[in-house]
Amino acid sequence: MKMLVESLKRMYKKGTLTEEQIAERVTKGSISAEEYEYITGEKYSGGEVK
């Protein structure tokens, strides 16, 4: 995994980032939908977070 993804995962686990903030990075193209799922444990649904 990319260093960015690992950093985002750590920040998400600490509560520094929300699912919505991670989803924004998918929309911007910083990370992929698969990386979103790796970070949050949730399936990416095109911008709508469950």
C-alpha cells in the first residue's frame, strides 16, 4: 500500500478523519475505491457513505 493510504488509515482509526473525508479523497482521485475500503472497512458507494 501507498504511504498515503497507511497514513490515512492511522488517522481514520484515531478519529482524526471521518468516512466522509476519506470519500472525498476518492472523489478527488487521491486514493482508489479499493483503498477506501481498506482504510474504512466499508464498501465505497460512489460518494455516499453508509
